[in-house]
Amino acid sequence: MPRSMAQPRHRRPGRLAWLGVVALVAILAALRPAGAVTLIRDAEIEHAMAALSVPLARAAGLNPRRVRVILVRDDSMNAYVADPGHIFIHTGMLLRLDDPAELQAVIAHELAHIANGHITRRTANARASGRMAGLGIALGLAVAAGSGRPEAGAGIV
């Protein structure tokens, strides 16, 4: 296939590009209104995140086009996966990292949650817990109504 038709190669950002991304994130995070939680949407930052995550997604057996790394304006040191297509990294985490390799380690950890089906399992567990909670409430109400002792029903619930 001619080079022009091949998929674009994602290059790892160099040290200078990394410092530029971190500086931009620091500026954008400082401009956040008090109490607001927002996403940082910047083409250069998104390109840098893709460059770091594409080889990791491929190594995890995931389609890199279906997983996006998104920055959240938040001072805490946190990263998480909310669904199989999005990794969220707080700016507080990014600002505490020293180089792109450390960020790749964070991204790889979150990709492992996706590749290992943790999100799917969490959803299934939440549904099962909801059903069990509903059953407990129904049983408690039945005991309270049948025995005339509301405290017994409350104990079961």
C-alpha cells in the first residue's frame, strides 16, 4: 500500500512537546472557574494523548480508534475508565508526572481495565446488586406486614 494511503504513524512526543503540553494543561487548569468540572478539549493535547495511547491500545488488543484519552480539569491525582471507549485523566495527575513514559503507564493501566472487561463486569454486578436490594426490601415489607412488627421488617431490609 502506498505510504499516502497507509494509516498515519503516531509518534511519541519529544521532551519539548511534552513540556509544551504540560504547560498548556497547567494554564488551562488554572483558568477553571471555582467548583466547575470540565473537560479540556484542545487539538494538540488530544493528538499527544493519541500518540501515547495508540501503541498501548494495539498491544492490549483494542482498536485505538475506539479509545480516547480525555483530560478532566481537576487537581486530584486520578485517572479512570467510565466506559469501554474513554479514559479520563485528571490534570492534577498529568501535572505530577515527570515524563511521557509515566503517563503511558497510567494509560496502560486504564486500558487493562477495558481489555479485561472490568467495566462490563461492574455493570453486571451493579444490576445484580440492585435486584438483590429489591428482593431484600420486598422481603422486609412482607415480614413487617405479615408479623405486624415493623422493626423485624426493617431488620431484614
